Amino acid sequence: MAEKARVISEGAGALPLTAALTGKAGQGPIVAIVSGGNIDLPPMA
């Protein structure tokens, strides 16, 4: 997700997209809610 969509997500937040991409989310339209509130980024120098 970071490389293709420029979205940084925590592991649990990326799980819906992973399920969709691997075909484990079922058929039909899929909506994935991606979150990332628990990520600590190092300070920029």
C-alpha cells in the first residue's frame, strides 16, 4: 500500500485490503476501511 497508493497503515488496518487482494474477502463489491492511528514515525531531521 505504501508503494502503490502512498498510504501507511498499521498491520490490522491493512488486513481488509490483504483479504481483498488474495480473494479471501468473497465476491462482489468490496469496501476496505484502512486505518493507521497506532504508527509512530521517527522525527524528520
